[in-house]
Amino acid sequence: MLSPDSVTNGLHSREASSSSSNGHSRQKSADLQQKVKEMAFGKTPNGTIFNVPVTKDMVREIFDMSKKKSAFDILTLAVMAGQIFLFFSLPTKVKRFLFLFIFIFWRAGYNAGLGYLLKLQSERRGLVAWAREAGIFDKSRGNPWYDWLKVELSCKMEADYDFDAAPIEFNTWLLYRQLVDLILMNDFTSYILFALSWLHFPEESGFFSHLLRWIGGFVLVLFNIWVKLDAHRVVKDFAWYWGDFFFLIEQSLTFDGVFEMAPHPMYSVGYAGYYGISLMTASYMVLFVSLGAHAAQFVFLTLVENPHIEKTYNPPLVHKRRTPVLSENALMPVTVNSVPVSGTSTPRPLGDSQTAATLVPCGSKDMYSTYFRRDLIVFKNFDIFRSTDVFVALIIFYATLVPLLISNTGTSFITFMIVIQALLWRVLHSYILGAVLRQQSLNKFYTKHFIKHGGTVQDAFQSWKSIFNLSNSMTYATFFLAAFKMYSIPDDWTYGTVLLRHVLGLALIALHIWASVSVFEVLGDFGWFYGDFFIEESSSGLFYTGIYRFVNNPEKVMGHAAFWGMTLICNSWSIFILAMFSQISNFLFLHFVESPHMKKIYGDKVRKEAGVAKTVKSATTLSTKMKLEVDKIREKLEETPEIKDVLQRTQAVSAKAQTFVEGTTELVQSVAPKLQEMVSSSRALLENSREKLFVARTWDEMGVFDMSQYSLKVIASSEATQKLNASGLPVYELGEPLTVVWTAPLNHGSKDWIGIYKVGTNSSKKVTNIASKGRYLFTGPDERLGEAEEGVDDHAGKGDGEVFEEEVVWINEKELCRSRVVFLGDKLPWFEGIFEFRYHHHNRYNVMACSEPFEMTLQNYENVKINTVPLIGEALLPFVQRCFNNDKDVMPCTIEETFIMINESIAKRIVKGIELMYGIDFAWEVVAVDMSCSNLAQRIFTARKALAPFSSTPAIPSEVPELAADP
């Protein structure tokens, strides 16, 4: 298949070789070149390549009365007209709350309704599967909607569109677009009518105040329009209507313009118009509803778009097995003497083969495991048993709470001391520690001190991290203490700008939190603690990702937004001076400490202009013709003194409005972090309360099915003799794949499914009333997916599992369906207990059959006294292999072999198994540090020795005995 570029090049060549052709042919060739340039090729999930037909702009089509209207357009216009009629017909008091509810309805239809459909399409290709199952695009199926849909969808397309020839994914996308147009147009209409119903002009505001509000509002609305238009220019209709949820397009997109200005511009700065309209209406109701609607948009982004983007454009790398090359350390005999006993000491150095993918965000694994161990970052990773963490907590507690409890001195004196305390901590953090880093950059001043006294680089950096975190935490704590002391609860929240100050202040605090989290996501522990001032093995390049794609130094302004937010809320000159001093100190630190060091170690790799700067420059660059027109207008204005005076005043007002615009834009961007925290909390709450919220869906008419024809039988994965426990139940190793053979009558449901449950959790044998938590498989291919497609599982649920085709067999003179499914990986419970399989009817919770109970357990070695490092490693290896689903491409084959394709889920399985086998509770990050069974065995051995009960006779030998030879 020729690419569009190659076709275009061919056209250029033919045009150059036919110089004798007439002007008409050259024009025709140029038109053809333009068509080829605009041509896009789509790719469906099953690999089908097709020419994507040209789609028309919805807004122009729907409002151009000369264009033919489809039934979908008429419905959209009718609903919009109905809302406008209500707006002009109803009294103000009625329509204010009516349009509030109407807007909430359409906003819920957007974020919840469209979000649910897109989520279904992303995870299960549900919309396409529904269209295929219903046959609405298949003429041979005789669906009554076929002819009507063909007429309605074709009337809005160009001649290059063929309804019958287009892939079902494209037709489903076109149908989905009609629903999007209906909801989005009415969402916009209802919001405008809602805002207009709350429009008023405050009597206490003067003319200048009204003028400033309307100028600022218009600027924000115009900025909003530019963002939407520029975003559409970049992503086209395909991404505008979430086309990549249905098919992919083979077309290179240059994400410039507004996409270099802000993350997710259509959802962040693309809602600036909401706040512009709030300004013009001078209504807090409109402002708060706008904030809520904007927050709902971030929920949509977090739950729907971001997961799909990660899955589609950032799939996990699949590493193939590589032959390990062991280092001398790995080949040396393992001895206990080489294992440090202290819990804070580092494990034995890892082999050279350990260069596979790990969970380390930057730098080499050895470097990360040496210098970073769940370090305290403010209160993140706080460990009450770690002395430095306790000291930090006590100092913060002492510095913030004790001044509030002192009552024997004057209030003004306490306030003065609190402000001075905040000032001194800022001096320490920005100036004293800044000077230390400056000297460290010039001559490694800090590291030299520790080496002089017998220490190491690791000792120096560990000390620096503790001091830096304490200083950073105290800088925030003392500032907020001073702000709290200066704050008083308003008597009248509606007076003046009291409520507005609080709203903007909280928004700036939220912006600060989001910026800090975003910075840490990019820099990690290494950059947060200024690791490149201490560590030579740091990464050799700069990568401008995340928030750094848009700004070079987000901490320069956004990193101090919380200080200005507290200043707005407190409305105190003392806090304003303190915030200004902090801001200036931060500027000086970045200019004299961080920037010179960055240039020293990264040189020309340091970017001069960020995305925002480039976008602003490009937006302010006018064409030559426009400049000439502007110069002519300016000359005419200069000839009239009165107009010149008006122009100068307008420019002054515009400058002040622009300052307000910048503050409001920060407000728009600040909603995301608070929202992300709320979403995470809600997810955790729902996960913990899942069983309580679970409602079983059942089928009432079960009499037509012969229950005796349903059966389930569990088959061991190995051919060895089946183990039985004391009660005579079969015993399987934790993580062992379980094969379930099932039988069912010929008329069984097409969506029957099998789930695994702990015995006793369900109160009934006939109905399952406990959620499966993803541990289930359909008995056959999921019909919602239609035909099997490349990269699509043919069974329901996330994770792992195998589903085999069913066959018709004769059993006891009855014709039955029989097949098998294999539960493994995420489909298995990774905890001990007695379980059973349950066969359910047609995507419901009616139980048709249950398997015999069986036990899943893991051999316990806690009471084994003679347990050497090699023996621990050999005992651990089979379980680790099962944690990797026995995948020969990624699982370790020896105890020395490095783990590859390790992730949090697998690491948690491993540490859970270690707890069951040896009674030692490790954090899952330990697996990411050790990265082999041998290193884990060393850690287990050391931990068992350290945790052994006190006794006159050692429970664990200090020397590792020789392994007994095999008989």
C-alpha cells in the first residue's frame, strides 16, 4: 500500500515531466494533489485498511439552512428551539432553576452517558459488537433500521462514502457522532440560557468595574473559541469525536499550537469561556455551576479518555527472554557472611545481567536501589519506626501547634514570632541550602565533608535528603501557620469580594498541589531531591514530558500558587509580604543555583523556550498585510487627540484584564488535582464496599433448563497424584492454573459464565450474591466482540485465562455441550482458602452447577530451622514462576535469573507468597529492588535470623551448610 506521501511525490514527478500540458490539466493535477494530501487511511482492530471518507463540520451543516438536514439534525434543532422558547416564555425565577436542571441533565448525558458508551467501546468494543449483533448496517439481516440509517447517514457525507462498503467500525462511529451532536449542542445551549437567566448588574459596582468585568469576560470567551478552533485544526473530526475508540487512522498529527500551551487543552483551558461568562453575569451561582461542570469534565478525562490513551498509544513493552550473563558476584558461592543483618543496609550487589525493565523511574537500577529507599517526601512514605521521619513530624508539630497553645503572652507578640519563624525557615530553605547546593555544584563541598570523615556519596546524599525534606516541610507548615493566625472568618460572605477571594484562593492552592504532583511525576525522587548535584550515574539526557512540555520551570510560578492563594484568603499585608519574599527567594534560587548547574551538566540540551512561550509568540505574530492595516488605523487615531486618549485608557484596561485572565486561567487548570484525589478516594470506597453495593441479576424463568445436565469438574494442571487435605478435599498450590471441564444442555445460554468463590461467602447454592471481582470466564467466545480480532481476548473479564471451543458429546444417552476453561493469573484468588467454581446462566447470577470444594494453599516453612539461602531460593522459585503465569518468555528459570516484565501486580503476588511461606511481610517495592529469587532468598534469610525468638540456642545457623547431594 502506498503512503499518502509517496503518492504525492509521484504526482509531483509526473507534473514536472509534463510541462507541455495546458493550464486546465495543471489545475486538475493540483486539485488531485490536494485531495491526496488530505486523504487519510483508517485501520480497524482486525487489520482492515480503508480510505476514511471526508466528514463535514457539524456546526456549519446544522445552521446552514441551504444544506439538507437529516432527522438527527432536525431533532437537535428542535430540542434547542424548545429550550429557547422556554427561556423567553417563563418568568425569571422559574427559568433560573429550570435551566439549572436542564443543564445538569445534558452535562450528565455528556460525561456519564457518552463516557459510559466510550468506556464500553474501549474495553469491550461494545458499540461495534452491538451494531454487528443487531445487524443495523447489514442489508442481508433485514433489519428495519437499515434503509433509514443508510439515508440519514449518507445525506451528510461526500461522494467518497459508501454506506455498504464502509467498515462497521466507521458506520458505528458516524451513528455515535449523531448522539454526540445532540448532547453537545444542547449542553452548550442550556448552559448559555442558564447563565443568561442569572445575569444581573450589581448596584454597588461602578461603571469601571462593569467595564472591566465585561472586557475580561469577552477576552476569556474569545480565548476559549480560539482554543477550540486550534484544537480542531490539530486533531480534526477524527479525534474530536473520539474516533480512535472505534478505529485508528494512519495520519501524522503535529501537536502544536494550543497543545503546546496546556495539558489536555480542550478540557483545561478549553473551558475558559465558562469563567468568562461567569464574570459577565456577575453571578456566583453561574461560577459554582461552571466549576462543577468543569470538574465533571476532568472526571470524564480521568476515567474514560486517559485509560484509553494509555492502552492505545502507550501499550506495555513485551520483553522476550534473554540468556542471562551472570557477573562474578552472581557466580560466587552464596554465603551468609556476605549478607548484612541490619535492616537499613543494602543487599548484595546485583549482577550485570540485571538490566531488564524494572519499576525504577530514572537512572540505573543499582543507582536507584542504592540512593533511594522510600524516602520521606513531606509526609509521603512516612514510617513511624524510622527516626528521621519521627524527628520531622515532631519538629513540625512543635513549630505549628505549640505557638497556638501559648496564652501567657500577648497575641501580637505570638503573631510576630510566627511570622518571623516562617521568614527564617524560608531563609534557611532558599538561601542557606541554596548556598550549599551552589558550592556542591562548584566543588562538591557537601560530599567532601563526608568523605573526609570516612563516609561515602551515599551518606552525603542521604543526609541531604533528610535536611531538604525537613526544610521544605517546615517552609510550608510555618507559612500556613502564619496565614491561619492572620485569618478570621468573615461575618458577611457576600460583602465585596470576600467570596471571590476565597474561591480564587482555594483554586490557587489546588493549582499548587496539581503542579507539585505533576513535577514529582516527571522528576521522581531523583529530581525532587536534586540528585544530579550528588550522583554521577544520573541520566545523561533531559526529557521534557508531562508538565515540563508546557513550561520550563513550573515551580517558578505555579510552585508558589498556594502562598498567593493563602494571601488572598487571609487578606493580610503581613502574609502578602511573606508570600512576595518567598516568591523572590525562589526566583533567586532558580536563577543562581539551579539554572547554572543545569547548563553545566546538560549544556545545549537545556531548552530555551517552552511550549507556552512558543504558542504565545506565534499567536502574537501578525501577517504583513495585517500589520500595514493596523499602522494605518494607528496613524488615524493619532490624528485625533480624543480618540488617542480613549485608546490609551483602553490599553491600560486591557493590561489589567490580561492580568486577570492569567489568574483565571490558573483557576481553570487547578481543578484537576483535587478531582483526581476525589476520584481515587471514591474508587477506594467503592472497592471496599463492593460486596455491600452488589445487586445480583437473576433470571426468573429457569424451569425450561434441566439442571442435571450441568456439571463442573476441576482438573489438576500436572499429572502427579492429586493431593488431599485432612478433610479429603483436593489441594492445589496457590497460583497453579486450574482447568475446569463443564457440561451443559444444547440450549444453554450463549453468555453463560463460570466464577470462582470462597466457600461460605455466598448464602445460597441457587443464586450468587457476592461479586466475582473479575475472577470469572465466559464458557464460550464473548458474542459482544463478534468475530475474533487481533489483539482482542475472546473471553470476558480483564486479566488472564483460556476459553476453548465447545463440542457436542453423548453422556448417559444425552446429547450435551462440553468444553473447558483455564483459570490463571488475575483470574485466580491469590490467597489461601477453600473455594468452589460456580456455573451461571446467561450473564446472570442463577447458579446452574457447583464444583466440588477444593483448597488452595502454599507450603509453610516457618518452622523449618535448617533453611539455607539456596534452599529458600529453590523453594521460592516455583511460586515465582506461577506468579508470572508460567510464561516461559518472562518467568525466571533459575534462582539467579533476573526478573523481567515485573509490575506491581506480580510483585504483590510474590510478597504475599513470601508472607505465607515464611511469615515475613515485605513491601512489594522490595521485589523491584532485589529482582531475583536469590536476592529475595538472602533477604528472607537475613530477616528470619533478625526476627528469630530470643534463645540460648541459635534457631538459625550463622553459617550456610553445604547442600546435601541428591540420592
